[in-house]
Amino acid sequence: MYFWNIDALKRDFLQERFSQTQAFYYLVLMLVLFTLPIGVLGDNTTVWDKASLWAELALVVFGTTAAYKSNGGRDGRQFLERYVALSWVLFIRLLPLVILLGIIASIFREIFIGDAGYSFTGYDFAAVVLIGFFYYWRLSHHMGDLSQENFSGVQLGAEN
């Protein structure tokens, strides 16, 4: 894994020495670094703020690992391409669920806690974990579908 030497990385690409395992490591590291600012920029005033950071980090690492293994691991094909493209469509499809769970968490917060202001509560934490778990579960499922030789869930040549 390269951290600074971009010419060596480009050489690996040109010589077709960049593997699916390397793509997996770069992706996990990038996702962890994108997730860390949640804890740094958040209030960190409640235990739920801190728990959310650690839950998000765990979901990113374990969920991406599950997707990588579902894609066939080191023997898989097009991991990064599949991960990014499937993630986008899955995100769009889950957006109504995210909005619904956000509304439900807000209602529970208002009923049981009252005026919590903008502080993160256990209800918010539960919604975030539930959405994250469901997201990575479905992503792994779809990655696994693509890694099967005789996947019949998609008709080849059909436009969607």
C-alpha cells in the first residue's frame, strides 16, 4: 500500500499488478478516514455521540469486509467498481427508510425525552446502527449475487 509514492502506484496499475485485495485495503482506509471526522466535528457531549462514532467505524470496517468476502475475496472481480456502483443505488433505494427512521427517532425523542435540542440520543443511535447494519447486509447480499456463476436474478441484456 502506497501513502506518498503515486508514481509507483501508477506503475502498478499500468503493469496490472493492482489486485482486488489492494483495492479493498485502500477503500477501507479511505472510509475510516472519512468516518473519523464524525467524532471530531460532533459535540461529543453525550455517550451516544461517542458510541455512534465507534459504531460507525465498526460498521464501515466489518460491512466493507463482508462485502469484499461476498464478492469472492482475493479471487473476486471488480470489487471497487461493484462496491461504489451498488452502494450508490442501494443508498438511493434506502433513502426513504433513512428518512422514515429519522422521523420515528425524532418522535420517540420528543415523546420520551422532551426537548433534547440537537443532542444525539439513544433513539438516534439505534436508528443509525439499524440503517448501517441493513445497508451493509444488503450490499453484501448484492455483491454475493454478482460473484455467483449462475446468478439468475438479473436478465442479461434487460434495461433497468
